[in-house]
Amino acid sequence: MSGRTHARACPERTCVGCRERAAKSDLLRIVATGGECAPDPSGTLPGRGAYVHPALVCLDLAVRRRAFPRAFKVQGPLDTADVRRAVETVAEQATP
């Protein structure tokens, strides 16, 4: 045996809200389009992405810390209404 494992590595990303590392599949990718943040659940939109847990707590922390403008390297605040709606729908689907 060569000591190698056959398990594939799972990419990790850091949530911009709580700053915890998690599997990329557990986080919601956010991209900046114009002056607003847009959710990118498929991960295919072009541009720089920021990741956040699909929980209102993490989203509120990211907005309070102004993490999205810093992550996207843009000046001024970004509108996060679309992201909030996406997180709320994910939270509704998760609760039975």
C-alpha cells in the first residue's frame, strides 16, 4: 500500500459571515452584479464569489461587518435583498 487514500478531497470555503470553514457544497455562493449581490446556487455565474452559510444569522453578520463590499473589492454598500430572499427560502425548505 502506498498510504494514499481513495477518498476525494472536498473543497472548503470560508463563510464571510461567521468566518468558519465549511464544505463548498454547504455554503451559498454570492456574486456582485452591478450594485447588488446575487445568489448563485449553481456556482456558474462569472466573477468573484463570496460564500455564506444559508442562514439568516450568517447573512446578518456579513451585512453588519460590511463583508460583501470587502470580498468583492467594490466601494460603497451593496443591496442584499435578493440574497436575503434566497436564504429565507432555503431556511423554509430546511424546516419541516
